[in-house]
Amino acid sequence: KILSAFHQKYPEVKISLLNRNTDTIVKALTDQDIDIGIVEGKKKNSSIQYLPFATDEVIAVCSAKSPIAKKRSLTIQEIKNYPVVLREQGSGTLTALKYNLEKNGVKLSELNVNVRLAGTEALKNFLREDNCLGFLPKGSVLKELRDGDLVTVKIENFQIIRNFFFIQRHGTQNNELSKAFISFCINEA
């Protein structure tokens, strides 16, 4: 929505979007394949400048047809008893999940991981048809929750809040187009 609004305001600007996981975006930036990135969390890289952009929440969801949907609420320990589908290595969503699980005394390796998929859309589409539990950004599943295809599974005393950052290579942050894009995105968000 924000990218479309930017394009409408600045139709002369050519946009090319690379939609990948955090590790891939950081590499593309450092390899100078892209000028700006938006990533979840900060990686230790002294050649990159991070500028806070937005926050969101990752929630546990399952198909409305899944037996898990009848539970509606689980303890952190109970999630180990259910099949889980996760994002691929390098995903910021996976990193946030791992961090928050460990904060609550559960290791990612203790989960019954049946499937790993690259990308939010792949995971969401898989969950709509399967019995697994998954963790997805709340904003990415609003339509599916509203339509009843997916349901939220509350995990007691467990919340995953992610921070998103614009990233740029040090020395490029004064580019006028980049500054205008970042400013526009922050104002629209």
C-alpha cells in the first residue's frame, strides 16, 4: 500500500523490489545490488546504518479445520506437542520466534517441526490446508482471520513483537531520493 502510494506521488521513479528474508536483503545491500532495505532486527554489520521504521506482532495461527483450532489457548510447553511449520533459516520471523521461545525456556529444536517454507505467503497458504501450527506476522493474515480460513491460537504469556529497520550502506544515507522514500514511508506508516 505504501509502495503504491509512493509510486503514485512519484511516477517518474522506477521501482524494483526484492522480497526476500533478512539475510538475503543484508547481503544484497552490502553487495550494492540494492540501495535501501527493510529488515527485521539488527545484524552486527558495521557497514550498515539502521533507522527504525515500524513494529509488528507475530502470532500463532492454524487452519480453522485443524484440531488445534479447538484449543484456542496453549501454554508455551504445550506447543511442543503439536506439529509446527516454520520459516526458513535466515528469516527474521524465525529469528524472532527462536529468541522469544528461548526467553521462555523452550528451544526451537524441541518443537515438532514438520515443514519449513520460504516466504510468508507459502507458509500462510500451507497452513490454510494443513493441521500444523504456524507463526506469521499478524498483518499478513488479517484477511484469512477475517474470512475464517485461519484462526489465532493464543499462547499464554507469550508475545512476539518485531522491530523493522530501514538499512542503508554508510555514506549513502544522504541520497535525496532515498531520504524522500524513507520519509514518505515513515509518514504513511
